[in-house]
Amino acid sequence: MRAVLDTDVLVAAFRSASGASRWLLRSALRHKFTVVVSVPLMLEYEAVLTRPEQLAASGLSVKQVNSVLAALAAVANPVRLSFRWRPLLADAGDDMVMETALNGGAQLVVTFNLRDFGSVGEPFGCRVVLPREAVTIIRKARK
């Protein structure tokens, strides 16, 4: 199973020790599914997760955040954005996530932002799902 995690999912994973988002991050780090990333997406993760308000909410330091992101990058499948799919969505940040998914052959885009993503990825075999749905799909795929 190949999935792209939207930045909001990583934010939730860093802020809460329990829940679907944390399960997804831990499972990606344990190779239970393949997380697909691009350079722009990794840079967005870093920029958002190292904001002062995010660090305060997570209780982590910049060094700790960067350590987790380095571990994620080490297990992730890097995607070269060889084809631009823009504009697909109203938000350029969402376009970047979808571009990563489409160029990386991801079956899932995991986000809390279902409304803005809609079903644009479905013709390409890519479903947009909530973190809790992704957990169920990944668990079933591993059986």
C-alpha cells in the first residue's frame, strides 16, 4: 500500500500520542506501508512542524522534529515530480500533495481536508481518505 500523508495528518501525529494519525506515522516508520514523499512535501512538513506554535503544542524541539522527519525520509519512497498536474484543486498546497500522489503511484491521500480534495484522484486509482479510514485500509491490505 502506497500513501501520501497530508501535512495536517503529520501535525496531528506530532500533537497527539494516540489516534489514527500517530498510528500512521509509526506504521510508516515500521515499514507497514509505503509513505510517498516529494522534496516540496518534505519541505512543507519541516516548515509547518517547526513553527513555534507547533513546537509548543507538540512539546518537541526543532532537533526532535527534524529527527523524526529524517527517519520518515529514510523509509519513504521519494518521488520525482516529473509531470505537473496543476491546477487540479483550489489550493496550491493541496495540488502539491496530489501531484506527489499521482507521480508516486499512491493509492491513498490521507488528509483531514476531504472537502477540498474531493474525488479528483479517483480516475487515477488514488482515494482521498481520513486517517481513521487509512488505518482500516492499511490493516486490511496487510492481512
